[in-house]
Amino acid sequence: MNGSPQYGIRLASVLRSRPQAAAEISGGEAFPDISGIVRFYQTPVGVIMYAEVAGLPAGRRIFGFHIHEGDSCRGDFTDAGGHYDPDGGAHPYHAGDLPPLFGNDGFALSLFLTDRFSVSEVIGRTVIIHGSPDDFTSQPAGNSGERIACGIIVQIGRR
């Protein structure tokens, strides 16, 4: 690939390093088998998010995935608030609007790069997995259904 950037090599290096933040994902009362982790890596070109989730409901294939403004995963996760949206934009242009998770027999793996926020801006906020796909149209949040899992984004200490 003549002339292409060598970012793939750097990506591998980034993923071998310690993330700057992470969220441990847990399912709610109706979905107690959901568990996983979302890792956040700050790079010069944006944030790499790497999500691994298991125990997703069988028969469902696409799940809404967002960063929410709240700092709590209590109860039915309503304390997580709405989508993280520091600029007051419309959906799907909130900083917290993310690509969906694609279920594969209850598992999902996602890796993407976003420049909508920095890691430091989302520490203390929540990651929510919804039970339905985001339609990327409906206001204010994409009609992605119930909140089935949640995790609080915490800073990872340096060694």
C-alpha cells in the first residue's frame, strides 16, 4: 500500500498499551448475564474505543451503544441521564452517539476511532447498551429501547 499511513502499526501498539480509562459493563435486573469492558485510548487523532461484551440477549443482533451524561448505573439505569452532548446538538450528532454493537450469539466486539470527545471529557460518565438498534433519526436519542447494561467510565492509574 504505497503512500498509505502506517497507522495500523501504531494501532497495534496503542492496543498493547494501558488504556487511559475503562468501563466495566454489567447487565440490569432483566439481563444479569451481560458483562464486558469498554477501553478508552487517547491518540493524537482521537479516542480509540474497544468494547468486548458477553451475555447479550439471544435473538437480538444489533444494540444501541452510547455514552450518557450521568455518573450512575443504579436500578434501571435512568440515573445515567441522556446522551453525552456538551454542544447541544441533535441526534445522531451528540458526542456520545456511537456505532452500534453487533451481536454474535450473545457476544459483541467493537473497535473504532472517534474525535467527538477526549478521554478526559468522558471520565465519570456512563456507557449504556440499549436493547434495540439506534435508528439514527428519532429525537432525542434514536429510539434504541430499554437500557439493558451500564458501566461507569473510570480513569486507569499509571504504573
